[in-house]
Amino acid sequence: MKKPDRKNSMPDVAGYYGGYGGRFVPETLMRALRELEQGYRRTVRQASFREEIGYYLRHYVGRPTPLYFAASMTADLGGARVYLKREDLAHTGAHKINNTIAQVLLAQKLGKRRIIAETGAGQHGVATATAAALFGLPCEVYMGDLDVKRQALNVDRMRLLGARVISVSSGSMTLKDAMNEAIRDWVTNVATTHYVIGSVAGPHPYPMIVRDFQSVIGREAMRQIRGLEHRLPDVLIACIGGGSNSMGLFTPFLRHDDIALIGVEAGGLGIESGKHGASLTAGDKGVLHGAMTRVLMDTDGQIVIPHSISAGLDYPGVGPELSHLKDTGRLKVYTVKDDDALSATAYLSKTEGIIPALESAHAVAFALRYVPGLRKGSVVIINISGRGDKDMDIIREHMAFENERGHDESH
Ligand SMILES: *Cc1c(COP(=O)(O)O)cnc(C)c1O
């Protein structure tokens, strides 16, 4: 297996991570992407910009988020020391805000006065609308018609935050159609508008920018674990939708070859069922959202609508850097099914008093089967990417079903 070349900083000049990445966009956007890349590289070098981001992450988002030693889980799982990185405690309840605040600040530095985004489940839309409200910029969010109906709470949140939600009724009326509309808007309004992409996906330079902005998770975790354990961890575990919370945690640890990096994808109803969101496990090489990556497609090369109980893992592609890291063997990828994610949600709630997002529960579920096999005293960090309040309707449905089957354990 080829080792990743970590002497060259990724991506290369054309925005490739090995064979993945690049820019597969209309000609009119090539210039905009090059300008964004140059503008980003110039701006991020300025100490004042980094300090400004740091100010809002600390005083508005509530960073650093705790790295919590999960004593009960540690005892229950046989002695490997389990830590939880608490992104669920960030403002708006997940890690997405780290990226949207930084991107909206960047947009301002680049002279863009209007913000657009696309959203599937609405979490990225809410995080973008929050950042736009904070800095007083107009914000429009594209969302598939079907998602607008399914995710009414997040639509209301966005509107309350002052954003305009534009319902997209073309195609499958879901995320990929919203992505197309957002790109169309950007092509038309590129002089005044910044397009906030919500994960380490999309055309170069987005995967790099979002990774850099989310790496605050890993930088904090590294400092925190050194303080608590006086050494680096053995294993990092994170769920993978587009890949931003995982790359955020992994990036500062990448060069330490002996630290295992584990990504957990949505197994949905099982890989063999075809109803899942496991682009790295079961996808093929193809273009999605302007980048070459691993994509869920049918035999005709058409994008397959993914399935996961967690809306945030319901994405038919994955960030190009993760595709590369998997191919080189640096990243190990596993899947967790819907039911196991639900059980892990109940487990973490009862064991540690923390209700995780269903996305994060995939990482927890994998830990439940993996950690008991580790040596006593090993150090494991699980990224709790978000909190579970948003998922209570789904969780409640499942609990009712369990109760009917006579598994009610409440007294
Ligand atoms: C959106 C989301 C994810 C998945 O996105 P990534 O880019 O893979 O991090 C995971 N967890 C939560 C809580 C989310 O909101």
C-alpha cells in the first residue's frame, strides 16, 4: 500500500489529493474559485484575521469545547480510556458553526456582501444563517422542496434568523438539486456573493478551506489530551457525512502515523440493501458537487439517493481528501447501521448523560464494538459532532416501537 506523501502539503496546485479533488465546474466559476483561493491564502496569513476568528469562536461559539473523560464508558468497555470531544456544546449544537463563522468573516474580507448556501437537513443552513445574522449580511439558502417539508423546524429557524429559504422543486427536490441551484446563483452573482459550502466537499479550494477552519477541533483535542494524559491518543473515531467533523479532528494528528484514524459511515439498512450513505465503503470514483471523489451511483453513473436515519450522513459523496486517505490506508472506514446508531444514542444518554446527534451516535456505536478489543490504558477520542435534540422525533418513534415490543425498561 502506498504511503501518503506528507512532505508535500495537500492539496497540490490543481487542488488534488492524490487522484481526487480538482474543479469540475462551469468555466465562469473557474475564475471565481481561483480568486477565492488567492483571497483565502492571502487573508489566512494575516494574524488579525486569525485573531478575529479566534475571538468569535471563543466568545460566541463557546470554544474550546471540553474533551470529557467518559469514566462510565471507560469502565463499561473494559479499560481503554475513552474521551468525548464535545462539539455538541458549540453554539447551535454542532461543529458546523466553526466553518460558517470563519467563511462569513472571510467573505467580508473579500468584499462580498451577500451570503448563499445550500442545505439538505437544514443544519448547515441554520449555521450559515446564524453567521450571516451575527455579521449583518443578507443570506439565502437553497433547499429541496421535499427537505423543506421534512425539516420544517430548521426552515423556521433559518427564517427566524433572517435568512430567505428558497425551495427548489426541480429533480428529486433534495440536496443535490439545491446544490445545482446554489451554483447557478453563484455563477450569476459571483461579484457580490460568497457561497458557503458546509463540508470538506465541493470544488477546490473549498475542501481545503473547510478542513482548515474545522481543524480547530483537532488542535484543541491535541492540546487537551496532552494536558490530561501527557501523551497523544492511540485512536480517533468520527462519523463521516461529507467529512468535515472527521477532517477537523484528524488533520492535526495526520502526521503521527501510529495514531489510528477511524471514519464511520452510515450503513443505513445495510450495505447489501443499497439503502445507506457509505460513499467511501461502497461508492465509485465520480464527480459530485464539482469534485472528483467517491460517489454513490447506479450502473448508469446516476447519483443514488442515499439513506440514513441521520439526515447529516445522508450525502451521496464525501470530501476528496478522505477518499485519498482511505485509498492510501491512512484512514480506516467502517459502517454502522441505523438500528445500532439508535441503540448507541440510548447508551450514551443513559451511561454519560449526553444525548448525541444520530450522526455522532454512529461513531459511538462503532466504539461500542471496537473499544473492548483494545489494550487497557489505550487512549481513544470520539468526536461527538452534535447534540441529539434535533433528532428527538425520530428517537421518540423508535422508543415507541421498542415499547410496543415490550422492551420498555423504564420503571
Ligand atoms: C452535518 C453533520 C454531520 C456530517 O457532516 P460532516 O461534514 O461529515 O461532519 C455530522 N454530525 C452532525 C451533528 C452534523 O450536523
